[in-house]
Amino acid sequence: MTGTVSADTGSRVRVWAWRIAFVAAVALQLYGVYAPREAGPHVGIPQIDKVAHCFLFAAVAFTGTKVGLPARWLLGALVANAVVSELVQHWLLPRRDGDPFDALADVAGVALGAWLARYGPSRVGRRTP
């Protein structure tokens, strides 16, 4: 009986860990793309912001998929947010500028996060139905 209880407890902890990770990823992503000023330090590496954009959107796509959100809705909302965030930066945030290449990096991040959630290391050794 204790094996069942501990397995159930471990499962609940994992579910809550993924939920917390998803909320944190969403908060970080929204801050990164909608902050009045460009987030993060200027490190002097050309186009490093594209890597940040890709990572932020990949994290939300990955954790959202792990939480169990419907992929069609989650990924569609993320792609829409990629475009809208750049338009908001261009038109509404005077200290930011919209960049279509940032939107492409965002969409690449969405694809990367979805791919990792489906085929990444946690799937190794498991049978897929």
C-alpha cells in the first residue's frame, strides 16, 4: 500500500512542478517581450536576442505541452503572440522596436519546444502508443 501512496504523491508533485514551471515560463516570456525596455543585459554578441526569443517561446511551448494543454491551441496562441508582441513593440512601446526576425525566432522556439516535448530525452525508452 505504501508503494501506491508514494507513487501517487510523486505523480502529484511532478504535475505541480510542471504547472509551476509553465507559469514561470509564461511570466518570463511576457516580461521579455512586453517590458517597456529591452529586457536583459547588453552583452555585445550580435543577434543574441534571437537566441533569447527562441528560448523564451520554446520554454512556454515545452512546459505547456508537458502540463497537458491542447497543443493546437497552445502553439497557435504562441505563434499569434510572436506576431502581436512585435507589433506592440513597434507601435506602442517607444523604447522598443519590432523586429520581424524576432518573430521568426519566436516561431522557431515554439517549434523547438513542441518537438522537445514530444521527442525529447524524457521520451527515450518509453513506448509510444
